[in-house]
Amino acid sequence: MAKLNYVELPVQNTGLTKAFFTAAFGWSFTDFGDDYAATMTGETDLGLNGDHSQWTAAPLAVIQVDDLDATLAAVTDAGGTITQPIFAFPGGRRFHFRDPSGNELAAMQPDPQ
């Protein structure tokens, strides 16, 4: 079965956006030049593309977390802007936020099994 393995976001400032995701989620990035950085987990990775000539329409990436309330605090503390507060949906809860480059993402916590 096919699965999502990479999400690339267009970013205004690669360094600032990389610092945001490091502070909010503890992710580490590998730099590929001045305008590109990516996580290198071998699972679903995130690329930050600061080259305006290569931008595409931004998708909504959803990040699964263990503690949604703590993640909301971490995102806010790291400088993220909450665009939709925590809400329930079938299967869990989530909120939406914008990173420093204006990309909208979501963090979700699945319901306990």
C-alpha cells in the first residue's frame, strides 16, 4: 500500500522555520544549501524549501503527537499562530497552526485504542 513519505513546504526563511520546528517538536534537520533543509528519519520526512522559484501550492501536513495540549503550548511558545483551536473529529482531536513562513499545518492526537 502506498503511504505518504515526504512533505515539502515553501518557506520564507529556511533558518527561522527550521528553528520553529526544532523548538516546537524537537526535530533535527540536515541542510542542503542555504535554502533547503529536511528531516532525515527514513519515515515521513519534512522538507523546507526556501527557493521561491521552486514553490508549489502548500499542502496541509498533519503531525501526529502523543500529547495534544502540550504540543499546543510548544507551538505557541515557539512562535506559531493557532488558526483553529483544538477540536474533536472522528478518531481524535486536532488543532491547526501557521509556522513562521505562513504555512498552515495541523497537529492531531488519536483517540486511545
